[in-house]
Amino acid sequence: MMSRVEAKKPSSCESEPLTSERVRVTLSVLKGVMTSCYGPAGRLKQLHNGRGGSVRTTSQSAALLTGLPVSHPVLKILVASVQNHVSCFSDCGLFTAILCCNLVENVQRIGLPPTTVIKLNKHLLSLCTSYLTSEACGCRIPVDFSCTQILLCLVRSILTSKPACMLTRKEIDHVSTLILRVFLLTIPENAKDRIILGKSVIIPLKGQRVTDSTVLPGILIEIPEVQLMKILPIKKSDSFKVALFCASLSGDLSDTGEGTLVVSYRVSLENAVLDQLLNLGRQLVSDHVDLVMCQKVIHPSLKQFLRTHGVTAIDRVGVALMEPLSKATGTQPIGSLASISPSSYGSVKDLGTAKFGSKRFFHLIPNEATVCSLLLCSRNDTAWDELKLTSQTALHALQLTIREPCVLLGGGCTETHMAAYIRHKTRSEPESILQDSACTQTELQLISEAFCGALESVAGSLEHDGGEMLTDGTYGHFWSVQADSSSVVNWPDLLSRCGCGLHSCRGELGWSFLRSPCPPFSPVTCLPPHEAAGAANNLTLDCFTAKLSGLQVAVETANLILDLSYVIEDKN
Amino acid sequence: MVMACRVINKRRHVGLQQLSSFAETGRTFLGPVKSSKFVIDEECHESVLISSTVRLLESLDLTSAVGQLLNEAVQAQNNTYRTGTSTLLCLVGAWSSAAEECLHLGVPISLIVSVMSEGLNSCIEEIVSLQVPIQNVFDCIDNTKTFSGLETLNVSLYPFLQIPSDTGLMQKKHDLKDVASQSLVIYSLPGRPVKSPKLFGPQAKVEADKNTSQTPQTLGNSLLADTHCRRSVLTHSRHFSRADNNQRISKRDGFLEQHSAATLKTYRCNDLLELEVGLSHGDDSSMKLVDEAVRLQYQNAGVQQGGRAVPFLFDISGIFTCCLPGLPETLSCVCPGYVTVVSISRTALIEELQKQPIRVVLVEGDLTENYRHLGFNKPANIKTVSESMKVEPDSSEELWTNHVLQVLIKFNVNLVLSQGNVSECLIEKCTHSKRLVVGSVNGSVMQAFAEASGAVQVAYITQVNENCVGSGVCVTFWRSIPFDAVDGTSRMAILLKTEGMNLVTVVLTSPVTAQMQTKEDRFWACAYRLHYALKEQKVLLGGGAVEFLCLSHLQILAEQSLHKGNQDSSGWFHNTSSWLASSLALYRPTVLKCLADGWHRYLSTLLCNTASYSSEFEANTFIQHHLQNAADSGSPSSYILNEYSKRKSGIFNSGISNKLEQIPSVYDIVTPKIEAWRRALDLVLLVLQTDSEIITGLGRTQIKSQDSEGFLFL
């Protein structure tokens, strides 16, 4: 036996990590990656392992950050909090990451002690959140669920912001409608005090045109044509009794444990298991089950037995479909081969088959239709992956909207509007903050400028082609204009609509460049609900809950990073 | 673990350059005249002969991210449509250069993306006018007319654009006169019997009658004053069905519009042979086999259904290819049933079995003792012990073989088809008891046998019961010539078939083993082209006509947007609030021009490949000449249709040799072609928008050793 002779390495300790050049450079690289992805004109990234693995073309934080190994603990903190946010809310991951980087960068430049900065950042954050959640908020639109316009705009905005989906305008409209339909199908018809949303399953159909995508109520299970032929014909009935197995029915011996099992040659373990399976089959037949589905494999002999008794058997359903199947049919997945309790059985209303592209599907139509399938088509794999993730994000955003029935203005307008509000608030009524945090007026001004600058920079990240960015002095919305047009006196000649599309260009709005000093003003609220709903044809919108959480996560993570004074690493 | 990130879009767009250089390798595969390539592996000195894009990409080292995306796009096209990959590759090259050109000219990336994709959309809408409907091709199918009749024609050398240029010039002078005199001609293709009554005679009159009886309502267009025009096909034409086609240049002059309306020929295709020749794209020998296969299927369907009430559908899944390398090319043929290869030692057995129909069992997996169905995990730690000394432990295989044989004897089964491997020992035993076992049978063949013989596929021989056994299978020799296969063992081909079986085997032979793959690929290319043409009930005029229309259309669009300014630009852009939307008008002509240049490059490659143009310059001059004519004519689509008819009539009149008058049309399939275009553009735009590569999981040192320049580390 060799014993370990290597001495333990001492742990390394790095003080004031943020001041190190390396951290600063890597943070700015990360920020560069995130910023360049942001928005509908964002640039894409090819994500691959450099050794011939699959290539993912994406501009989504969820795809970029998973499996992205970062070396420094500061970056790890940042990546982990963004990932955590994305796993809960799907949307606004890039926003969170960019805002956090901006905050860290801006505050560092000022050089105030971290405690003061953190305290003030917290105050500014609570100003933002209370404004966003208040009725007076000027960048929030209430959602009326009886009208699909705003919801469609929200979905469309999310799809548009991911160019790697490679959708044309017509395709965006098509997919948006489908996603909205999926969302509506998952809402139960007679909800009481609590709504429990149904399930939707996204089924890939790669190689087809996006416009071939469709939504079907119920669940589609892909099966090979050979198997389909064995299943057909399905007898007609009003209701089909269903058993769903999560245990394997393939007839292999379940875990035999360690050591060697000695068996006499006269005993066939395989036959013993098969007998057990056939007994199970007999019980299913005597219980008048019509349809047996199994997550894993069903033994061919059992399948044959079931078929000869008029029971349809479908195997290799896969783990992803188990929950929706259980929900749609009301079954308890069966995990053992011993006798089955009758309460485990469920039922479906109808069974059928369908063909899409070159694929064959078995179609289950449940009694209570809150489960549906979205067949998502895309020409190539990399665009399909992006489209799937984006569709899930959009669907999630719609679900979050039920909880908080409002949306935020997108296209950078919420950020600039909020910045204008904070500037105005900290100038006009700084007293409460000053009292609370025991800092000077100047410190407050510096930090609030850094905070607002960080917000405005996020909006500015939407621009990737060298355009100039403006904000108006009335609503505090975000506008963009072609570069080198500073000599032009009359802005309305160049501007058409603000970032979110709510306001069109009028002479009296009073524009100024985004990063230039301008006098603080109180941004005007101009969102009467009826007008908003009418003009909502082409608005760019953001999910309220996701953005609010993104804002909080970004500020809190920035505070956490600013607060770091030592990094101790175990080098062993 | 380190993440590396490389900026690939600084001044030159590396990704786009990679795309064009990859595409360059495949340019000789475009068009009907394909030059083969040898791909040689320097390490193991193996070489392959290839002549298709898919095989080329399979043999190239495409480990770079862009190369992989390209491969993915080509594979996706191939898996979905089995055709159009060379078009895809060539357009990828042409458009990546076009996109790069736009970048050089300083067009913002988002604008390139949106204008190019809308520009292609507009092309796709435009080419509807060159669609030829296919109707009832099986109505007049008869066996006196087979593909071999047209075999002597060399279609490949006459794609649309290759009218001898002097005739083109000559015709230009007579343009208006021709227009007037031809305005009432219905150009039903079989109705072109003027000089070839033997081939196309019988249907002509019938067809003309049909045309007149159809009166669609979609044509409320007042421009269509000329009611003599056969409208049934014009409904397909965007040219007439669009109420406000303000994007068309022809609108500026009412006369032009009317003129083009009058000259528009009604193309249609309702003759199978005509269609096949048009779709063969120069590969007559493959298309001849496809033709035979279709006819066989048609006969089978007729037999099955008795009458012909159900419309016949060409079922490509019922076609199977069997490659027999080493045999002379002339032995290629089409047989009803399943042709496969067995060892020559089975001769006596086959002779015995061919006397009467036999019963069959179909086995889904391997037919070996150790085979277990998918998903069955055999535990490793079980040891079987015998209690007495009498049983030898190694007899289990023999026990199993005997058991299988017993089952076969019990159900009187003489033929076993297995999808997987078959135990040698079992094959031996079965041969002794006059039973034939064939392994490695294709899934669709199994399916066909299951349907025709009534057999049900089983996983294990123990599952066999009376219901699983099929009957009525006949076994014969395909041809009684044995041949030496690559591995040296002598083998022979046998034919298995059942009454009413929906399976046709195309036997492909070639004396040169290296060509076998190519031959098979080419056969499938032709088969799938015909399949999609029949499935979609329409084809496009081929030979470069559609591409030429796209080119011409885009040039006109570019010119229009130059003059018209900012009117309808906002509709082209996703994000209407950005400054990009308002500056769209500024850049649109440039981008459209670049996209058109891509088509230009494609067409000149096509022309150069057909070998009648020695230089790219000559080809370009030729294209330029026709572009000018098309633009002058006011309606490119009618110009093209006109040229098409002129090509025939013009050649007639100029009294060129008799053989030329039979030049058939060249056709292309619709959706697969358009999808190839879209895929090509999607790929280019995807790469265009990519600004960096993120390489995960590589250590800093590994990248250093390659080229560390331009990498950033996190």
C-alpha cells in the first residue's frame, strides 16, 4: 500500500479581491459577453467544447451560463445568482447580469466605503420596488385577461428578443399565438379560489417549417410506425381505463445486490420474472384496463399477451412525459410488479393517432383538458433549441402574469423611466434616506448617479450598431437615433417611436443624450388603462415579476460582491 | 476549467469566410453535370469517391463550430427531403459572400438580417408564377410508353438559360410580334404534340377541353381583360391574384401589364414520362429505374384494389435498393418483392424451396441465444451451476437452437427473416432441415412482409404462435449468376415475394465497387424528386429559371426601393421603434443588391458546371444579357415563360436538327428547393449575427498550444 506523501498546500488568501486587475478584467469580459447578447439586435454566441461537440448558437443567459465554467469566486457568485434567478423566473437573466456588473463597476469608480454604498443601494432599491409596485407607477400596464392584446405583445417581445430563433415576422406571430393558446389551454375552466395550472409538453419536430408548428389538446407520444401498426385498430369507447407504470416491465431482474447469485441450471430467473409479468398482465386484463403505458420498456411477450387481449400497450414513454401523463389521466404511476391497487388506474376520453412530418404519434385526449402539447418545428437543431427555451420562457412569463396581473414597458423605457424617477426623488426629497443611512447629501448624490447610470446603461446595451441613445424629458422613455446626427436640431425628424412603442415622436418632449447630465425631472405618467389597451398593438413589454426580481437580485448580488474583503481558497 | 471566448467578428467576419470556403469545395456538385471527387485520408491512405454534398461533408473534417453548423444544416435538409443539399451548399457560399459585402459597405447587421430574410420571402412569393401544376399523371399511364423511349435525350445540357445566345438576340427583335401571335397558345405540355405525336399525342385534346371548363373565381382582376387566357393555372400566379401589387415595376404602365397577361403561357404537366424526364436532371439511367419502380407499384396497386377508384399514390417507403457491386451495369433492374444476397452454399435449399409458397416468421431483433430485447439488462453476477454431471454446461446454445428448430417445425415455417444477426449454428441447422434464415433485413422490408403475408413481428422465437406466422411467400433465384463479393466469399442474389406485397426492389449493379454508393445516392435523389413532385402536385420550371426570376425580381425591388424611399419600409422590420427601422430605406437597395448578387453567383456556377460556358465571364455576360431583357420586358416572370416557349418554338423554326425539337422541360421540386434556400440563408444569417465563440471545458494550456491569439479567459 502506498501512502500519501504529498504535503498539504496552504490555503491562499486574497484581500480586497475587487481591486485586483484580474478580477476587473474578467468581470468586464463577462459583462461584454452579456451586454453583446442583449435585446433583439443582440449578437449571438457559439457555445461548444472545442472538440467537435455540438454547437449551440444562443443569446440567452440560461444557455450561456449553464456549463460555463468561471474561475474566480467573484464571478461564481454573480453567475450563481443569475442562474438562480433564471431558474425561478426564466426571463430577464441578461438584465440581471448586466445591471449587476454595471453597479459594481460604477460604484468602484466612486471609491466610497462599501458599507455606505451598500446601505444607499438598499435604499435606492426599495425606492424602485415601492415605485414599481405602487399604483402611481408610470411604466406599468395592468393586464386584462379578457383581452389577448397585451399578452400577445408580451410573448412577441420575448420571442423577438432572441434572434437565434431565426423567426421571420410572420413566424413570430404564428408562434406567439400558439404559445398564448397553450397558456390558455392550461388554465382550468372552473377554477375556485385557487388556480392549479395544467401542464404543457413541448414536442420537437425538427427539420419542418416553423409555421407547421401547432397546438393540440392532450398528449402526443411519439412511436415508431412498426409499433403503431401493432397497436391499431383502437376500439371505440367513451372512456378508456389507463394504467401507467414507472417501473420497468422489461423482465430484467431488479437489483441483485452485491456478490454472486448462484442459480441451478434448472431454474430460469428470466422465466420466473416473465411469469410474474404475465400474472400482472392477467390482472390488468381482468381489471378491464384498455391502455397500459410504461415509462421504460415492456417485455415483448407481455406486450403480445396484452395485445391478444385487446389491451393497447405503449412503452418507452420517457420520464419527461410521466408527470403530464399522470396529470392528464388521473393515474398514480405504478412502481412495482406486485398487485395493483384499483385506485392507481385513471382514464382518458379518447385515443387516436396523428402524423406530423415524418413522425407518428399516439394521441391521448384527457377528460379534463388542462394538458396540451405544443409541436414546435424549426428548420435546424440549433435554432430549435433556442426556440424551445424561448417558448418556455414566454410561457412562464404568462404564468407569472397571473400572479401579478401587470406588465412593464420594455425596450429600455422602464430602465430610463426608473432612473429619471430615482434622480428626481433623491434630489427633491433626500431627507428620509439621509436620516436613515447617516450619510451626506454628496454621498447620496454620487451613489444615486451611479445607480441611475447603471440602469440607463442596461437600456443602452440594447444598441449594437453604433446608434445614439436619447431619453426624453417628459416621460423618461428611451429613444434611439442614427449616429452622427448630433448636428441635427430637430429631433422629431429622426425619431419615430420610443423603445417600448408607447409614445410617438412629438416636438415638445425635450430630448437629451442618455449619458449626458440633464436636470432631474419627475417623469410623467401617461398610462390610462383604456388607452394602453387600445394602443397596445405593437408594444414591447417585459414580464413584471421577472424584471422586479431581476432588479432585486442584481442589486443584492452587487452589494454582496462589493462587501467581499477576503477570498480564501483551499488549494488542495 | 476555463472558459475561453474568442471574438470572431472584428474587421473580417471569420465565420462568414469559413462558410464560403467550405461551400467552395462543393461547387462542382451543383447542376446536372457533377464531377466526382476523391477524398483521401492521409493517415490511413484510404480514399473514397464522392459526388454529392452530403458525402463530401461526411468525409471532411468539420470540427470548427461553423463547419459543424453547416454540416448540421445539410444533414437536416438531407434527412427531411433527401435532395437540395448542393443547392444549399452553393447558396451558403454565395450568400455568405453577399453578407460580407454588406458588412464592408457598413450596413448594420440587424438590417442585413431583416432585409435579406424579407427579400428571400419576396422571391419565394414571386416564383409561384413559375409553378407548374401536375394533374392526373397516372390517368393515362400505359406501358407502351416507357422511359427508355426518351433515354437518348440529353436533358442535362439544356437548362433554361442555355438558349444559344444568337437566337435570344434574334428573338428580341420580334418580341412584340411574337407576343401578339402567341397570346392565345395554351401551353399544356403534352399538348405540344406538334412535332412528336408519338410521345405526347393522345392527351392533348382532352386536356384542352378540361382547361376551358374551369372557371375560378379568384380572378376579379380587371387587368385580365383577355378572357381567352386559360385561367385555371393563372390562379397560382401571384402575378394576377394580387390585388395591390404595388411592388411591381410593371404597374407603372398599364400596357405592359396587359401585354404580359396575354403572353403568359399555361404550363401544366400531366404526363408521367414528361415529369420524370424533367426531374431526372441529367441522370437518365437512375430515373429509368425510378420510372420502372413507379410503374410496378402502379400495377401492384391496380391488382390490389381491383378497380382504380382509389387514386394511386407513389409510396417511396415501398422501395428498397439492393446493391450488387461487381456485376455489369446492364443488370440493374427493378423487381417486385425483396432481393437479397445469400451464400452460394444455399443453392440446393433455394431450389427445394422454390417449388411451393412457404410460411414465414419475422423476428425483430437478433436471432441468437444471447439476444435480449432492448431495455433488458442482464445482471452480471449470476452464475448458473449444474447439479449433476450429465449436462454439459456449454450445450445451452445447442439447446436453444433445437428449441428454435422445434418451433419452426411445429408451425411449418420454412423462412425466417431477422432484422439483426443470426446465429451461424442456427443457420446451419435450418439449412439441413430445408429452412432458410435471412439476417439483417431492413425494417421497412419487414413491414412490407408483415402486411402482405399476415405475419406479426416477434422479438423472440418463443413468442411464435399460429397468428404470428405469415404465409404465401415465394423464393426464387434473382438471376442464377453467383458473384464474388468484396469479402471473397461467393454469394448470390435471391428474390422473395408475396402476392400483393407493396415492395419493389431496385437492384443496382456496378462493375466499379467505388461507384456503388454514388449510384445508390443518385437513384434515391431521383426517386425523392419524383416523390415530392407527385406529393405536392406541382413542380417549378427548372434549369435555373426560378433562380433567374429571383435574381431579376430582387434587382427590380432594389431599384424600386432606391426610388421610392421610405414608404413601406417599417413593415420589414421586427423592432419598429429602433433607429434601424427608420434608416432601413437607406440600406435596403444595397442589401437587396447583395442578395441578388448571391443568386448571380449561383447561376454562373450552374452555367459553368454545365460545361457550355468555358469561363465565368462568359456565363456572367449571358446572365446579364437576359437580365436586361427581363427588366425591359416589364415582367420577368412572363419573360421567362415566354423564353421557355420560344426555346421550343424558336428552335423549331430555325430548323435545327430534328433531335432538338424534343427537348423536354427541366423541372424542379417546390418545397424542398425553397426549404434549401431558407436553410442556406438561415445559416448565413445565424453566423453573421454571431460575434464570438465560447469554448467550454478547455484548459488555458490547451488553447495556448493551438493559437492563443484573440482568446479571452474567464
